[in-house]
Amino acid sequence: MKSIFKNIVTLALVLTLAVSSLVACGSVKNSHLQSSSNEDAKYEIVCTIFPIYDWVKNIVGDNDNVNVTLLLDQATDLHSFQPTTADIALISGADMFIYVGGESDEWAEDAASEAVNKKQIAVNLMEILDDVVVEEEIKEGMQAEEEDSEEDEVEYDEHVWLSLKNAQTIVSQLTDKISEMDEANQETYVQNGAMYMAQLASLDAEYQAVIDIASQKTLLFGDRFPFRYLVEDYNLDYYAAFVGCSAETEASFETIAFLAEKLKELGLSKVLIIENSDGKIADTVIEQSGTSATKAVLNSMQSVTANDVKDGITYISIMQDNLEVLKEALN
């Protein structure tokens, strides 16, 4: 499957190169969400996912000399996204391309390596974080996906944006990269980046304060679990039906029974799910536990749309909402 998809991406890149004489290294008209409508902007930054887009917007500020584009702006999950030829063309001409860098982003690696704009700065978040990146974990009671005998590679958890500590590291590096791209406005970017990192650090401290006084230190998910980096930041324990990148939708009897027993044993008040989940597994876990627990949603930011952004949703506002959910789940 990977080789087939890579061939599709390669074909798209070939088509892009064939029409490169028609595409400037600056602005490329597209239907994706952009931070500025200035077609004469000198620099183009393309971001794959919402958290990256929001971080970059905060660094760039009101500078309409830079267009920032969000590629996955239609609630498309990172794990299932397939770029169009137009997407590849947009990336190819960008001055900066920022992507997560996990297994789901192999297409992005290929796109960056074949960019028409040879001065392009490509930024891989997982390379920035390096030793902080962790392998996916099959925890007790969790339903593992069927093994592919042809795939023996270690899989790393891609959801690095769900850590406020990681966010601070990434924003610091992005500030440097954007300043390198546009040296004339370096002072503005450095100032904006510092202000934004202070907001992230303040929210990180709020999380720690809430968890320090929490009566519970364990979360239970009747769903996928993309919050590995968040729980490790604050030394929380967890149980979940599936790993964060799992494509499974049906939990086994053994997984349901295990989670139901843990829910009852720990006396937890909440079974957590992620946004857009149908909640059926969580409902079954609660029913089987015989407790009065209820469901609550932690937002993993994998379904943010262009309309959500226009309505004022930000990375920090989502993380603030998640903190309120944690307050309830841990008490």
C-alpha cells in the first residue's frame, strides 16, 4: 500500500514539475484556508495541520507580507489524507513547508524533496523534537491492530502537538526558521514568538497546578488514544481501547471487559473519547461497569475545519477547553 501511494505522490510531483513554468515560486492560487488574502505577499508558508498553522500565525502576526496556508482544513484526518496534484503544486512553490513527519507524512517528505522552489525551508516537527518522540505503546488491556508481516518498522506516536512543552520547543524553532526566511522582519518574529511561548508556558503551568491537586491520576479512554505526550508531561497514567493511530472501530469483548473493570476499580467519573467519536465503545464500557460514569470529550485537533478557525478557535483555546475536561475527569 505504501509503495502504491508513493507512486501516486511521485506522479503528482512529475506533473507539478511539468507545469512548473506556469507556477511562480511565490503565490499559488488555492482553495485552502489562508491567513492573508494578499496575492502579492512575498513569502508563502504551507502547514499541513491546524496546530502548526495556528503557531505560525502567532509568530507572523499582522505581517501581510507572508501568506500562511492550512492544507488539511476540511476536517481530514492526518492519517488518511491524500494530497491532490494541486496540493503538491502549492507545496512545491512554497518558501516554507511545515509538516509533522510521522509515518502518515511520508508523502510530505517526498513532496519537500522534489520542491520546485529550491530555496524552500522544509520543517519536520518530529526531527525538531528528536529524542522527545516516543514509540507507540500497546498498554495493558489495549486492543492491538493486526500485525502486517511485511511491516517490521518501529512506529512512533505522531501526535506531538498535544503537548504544551513540545509546542514551546517547536514554536521556538519555527521562530528561528521564519526569521531565517524573512530576515528583514526578524525582530517582529522574535518578539511575537516570545510572547506566544509565554502564553504556552503559562497554560502549561495551569495544567500542572490542576494535576498536582487532582484526586485521580489516571485517564480512561473508550476510544483511540492520541494523548500520550500530554499524559507523559504530567506523569498521568491511562488505559484506552486503541493506540492513537489505530484504524480499528470495534473493540473486542476482552478490551471492553478490561476497561469496564478498571473504570469500576479506580472509581473514575469520566470515560473519555476524542472529537467526532460516536461514543459507542465508551457507552458499552460504562454500561458493563455498572457505574454512573459519563462520557467527556478531549479534543485532539484532528478535525478542525476552516470554518472553525474563522469562528475563532485557536490552539490555546482548545487546550484550555481540554484542561476543563481534565479537571472533571481527574476529580
